[in-house]
Amino acid sequence: MKKRICVIGMGRFGMGAARELYQAGHDVLVLDIDDDKIQSMQGVTTYAVRTDATSEEALRQLGVNDYDVAILALGDDNVESSILIAMVLRSMEVPYIVARAANQLHGEALHRIGVGKVVYPEEESAQRLAHVDFNAGILDYMELLSNVGISKVRPMADMVRRTLQDAGLTGESGDDSLTVVALRRGRRLILNPSREETIMPGDVLLVAGPSEQVAKVFTQNQINNQLATI
């Protein structure tokens, strides 16, 4: 569903989020006090406006109070402004606020203000680096609990044209079991696929389970397959 989203702060995180959301079809307004940054976002978002987002009057004039989501993406050197803007957005009753935090203390302050979701880009990037870049079979990773998450993977060659149950991906083998929670096939997304769903060439799997087990199944097997061809 298309949403109206305001992104405040055009650092690397804010620019990336704004572009992705716009390309996904959302109505995106970006705000920053730096004119050069705003100019760089012209044409790649719906609206790009230079303004001081700490001013409630300025935000109301732009209609930010009517937006569905506000993403507060200020950098590490703007913690005070981040907290102030979060308070302003809350007072304007923006339905959902996502805020980038520089550290745990900053994140705690944002939570207490009432921000809906606090993100730590550096920590999340570090997790993806550890789980993705050093595991050739894993495309992406999102941690849910310590050492447990959802991994985006391509099926191993010996899994293709087998059912999820035959491939051992239905969560039926104890604490170390892996479960496919979604399967992408071209433009089609299959949520909670049946255990009888057959894995086809080109499929991408979202697998929930212990990260060590995912690495063992989808990386070690790939290494073994590569060695077998040498």
C-alpha cells in the first residue's frame, strides 16, 4: 500500500532510505537544512525541501503532520536535534516514527519520547557483514535474537527440484532446524509455503533459524560443491 513518508536528514542513511522508498512507489518528502543535499535529491523523491526540521511551524506548513510515517535520519553529530525533532513529531501526532540512533543512550531517549522504531545502522551493518560477506551462500541477514535470525539465501544445487520437506527446511529436526518462511520466485512471493512446495531454479529462500546452522547448510555445502568440481 502506498504511504506518505517524510525523511528528515540527508546523510547516507537518509538518502538511501528515501531513494528506496520512492522506488518502491511511496510518496516521499525529504527535508534537510543543507541546500546541496536537497538539490541532490531533486528528481529521485517526490518532494525535496530545504528547511529547519526543529521548527514545528515549518513542519506543519509542509503538512508533515498529515504523513503516515516520519523517518528521522540525522547523523551522529546531531543527537540533540534528533531528540528535539522526535519530540516535535510526537507533539504533531505523526502516526509512526522511525529514528536512527547514534548509540544505546540516544536510542533509550528516543524510545522514552515514544518513537515507534529505533534503528542502529552501524550495528545492523556489522551484523550483515559478519553473516553475509563471509558466508558466500547467504545474500542478506536480519537478526531476531542472539545468533538467531532470518537469512536470505539461494538454494543449494542438491535442493533444487526437491520439496521443502525433502530438503530438510520445514523446522522438524529439533532446535537446530531451519524453516523457510517465504519463497521468492521471480516477481511472485510465496509466504509460509507448504512443506510440499518444490524448490525451483532461481528461487530465493527466506530461512529462519540459528545463524550457525544456516551458515553450515548454505555455505559449507556450497564449498563442498565447488571442491567437487575441481
